Amino acid sequence: METLKVGVLGATGAVGQRFIEALAEHPWFELSSLAASERSAGKTYAIAANWRLASALPGEIGSQVVVPIKPEEVDADIVFSALPADIARDVEPAFARAGVMVASNASAFRQEPDVPLMIPEVNADHLGLLEVQRDSRKWDGAIVTNPNCSVIMLAVSLKPLVQFGIKDVKVATMQAVSGAGYDGISSMAILDNVIPHIGGEEEKVEREAQKLLGTFDGSSIVDASFEVSASCHRVPVLDGHTEAVWITLADNPTPEDVRDAFLNFDPGLDLPTEPDQVIIVHDDPDRPQPRLDRDRGDGMSVSVGRIREGIRYITMGHNTVRGAAGASVLNAELMLSRGLL
């Protein structure tokens, strides 16, 4: 397969750096452009980025010169957006109008009715919205988004349970500090503490889960009919969001039935970033744990455990890999594999 040129928008931020890691040696993509704010443009990436592991900067990435976030400055067939939502609202359509595919981690367009909100293992058929989007907006390019980092772990764990008839979902999240960005929360605020509210997060979890598990009818997404209720909290963990899930299922499966459904979940997409095991089942009642399990499947596996009567269980995954950069890269791989790039 011929490689495609790709760029990263917001390359110097926390998620942008995860994109660099995922793309530096990717078999299908050539990392050709690193774009960031005017403050960083013109500098080499090594100088512009507060690289999270300075000694591990991939390949010759550090010597690349950062360019402004403008379509005419970025040499790429597809761009991965790690931009803040307010900036993405203006920038991402400019790239789509210029004929570039945008794989976005930003929240700006997730709820637009003609924009796919994607997890390849959950709703690959929602890519049918791309034709709708291009027709309605008269773009040569397009925007595809991945969900909020907490929603990804929840939705992946829910997908194998759809067969039992989901009636109601309740989830309490324990979210890592990296989800707030490099400067998002001070150590004095989070050490020896739990923050009981994350602004806007609960609404994202509730709305996005229904769209992800909804049905594409050929022209739009019909949201899933079940209710989702979320309570989201920040905890003093570096990486890895943990979630406690309570779910009502119409068919009243046993915990063993649910465990088997998790174990047998195999989307079979055969994509470079897709892990061998999308869902890892833990029988140890003390698992999953972020420190022990967030890097499973190179950070792309979702762990589940403590499956109990009710049905209740714990799910956990790496929020900046599976929940952010890795999710966008996986979306791009799916599009390329289906001839959409």
C-alpha cells in the first residue's frame, strides 16, 4: 500500500505528542507536517514542544520545522486534529474545504448530524455519513471525529452487550489528570484529592454514547433508545480512565454470559493500530488498574473486570492513546482500508 502524507494540527500539545508517537513509524502514513500556533511556528519541533519524553523523541521528528495551522502551509492528504474545540470550529472546516480529510480529536463537530462520530470496532457503518456530509457542505474533504476519552472505553464495553438489549446505563468515571491537558490542573489541586466535577464531561458522555450506538439509516444517525446517566470525577492518576458501569439488560444475562460476550468480541478489522485483543477480561477482583493495565495492546486495549450480578462491571483504558490520538489514527486506518481516502 502506498503511504499517505499526514499532518498533525496542534502538534505540540499533550494529545499532539501522542499523535507523533503513533505516526512516526506508521506503515501506512508518512508524517510530513507538524502544525501549531504562531508562537511555535518557525521553530524546530524539539524546541517548540515540551516533549513528554525528551530522550525518546521519534526519529528525526525533532528537526522538523513547525508550520502555521493553515491549509496552504500543511502538506498532507489527511490531518489529525488535536486542537482545542474553539479553534477547531474554524480551522477544521478550512482544511475540509481545501480537500483534506480531517480526523479530529476535538469536540467541536461531534454532535453535527452529518459528521461521523467513530469507534471502528463499534460503528464502522457510520462512515456512510461522509457522502452525506460532502454533498450537504460541498466539501472535497471531510471531518470525522472520535468521541470523548471516557466515552470510548464505555462504548467499546457496551458494544458486545447490545445483543442482550440495553435498556439503561449508569457510569461513574475516575479520570486521569492527563485528560485535562499538560497545564490543565495544578498539582496542589489534585494531590491528596478527588475533584467531583469535570465541566461539560457528563453531558458529552451521555450524548455521545447514544450517537455511537445508534443506527445509520442511510442519511442520518438515529440515536440509541436507552438512557445514559454519568457522573465524572478527576483523580490523582497520570494516565488511564477507570469507570464503574451499571447496566440494565432486557434479556437478563448472567455475569458469565456477559463475560463470554466480552471474551468473544472480535470486530476483525485487521488495522495496524487495532490491538489483538480489543477487550481484555480480568478475573482478578483487583483488576483492572491504570498502572498495571493502561498500556495493554500498546494502549489500545480496553480492560473490563469485576463483572457482577446486576449487571455491574469496571472498565478502564488509556485516555490519551485509546481515548484520543490512537482513536483518530484508527479511524483514518479504517477509512483508508475502505477506499475513502
